[in-house]
Amino acid sequence: MSANLSSSSERAARSGSRAFSLLQQGAAVLFGVVVLYAVGFLPMSAAHNAAHDTRHAFVFPCH
């Protein structure tokens, strides 16, 4: 019976870590999109042009 308890706790731990990993990945993607979009409004031309070209490459609206 203890073998069943340990295997269910292991499954629960793996499920929790998988959910946490997906949350981290989603947060990283969201942060990247926000940074990419926000840099396009900077007055510095090099950063603006890099973000502008990247947004065009991903077919994001920019103007």
C-alpha cells in the first residue's frame, strides 16, 4: 500500500512541476511580446528600428 501512496505523490509532484513550467514559459513569452512591442515606441532609432523590423517579420501591426 505504501508503494501506491508514493507513486501517487510522485505523480502529483510531476503534475505540479509541469503546470509551474508552463506558467513560467507563458510568462516569458508574454514578457517578450510586451518588450518587443514597447521598444517600438522608444525615441532611440536603433532600438525602434530593430523592434519595427521584428514586428514586421512576425506580422504584428506597428503603424
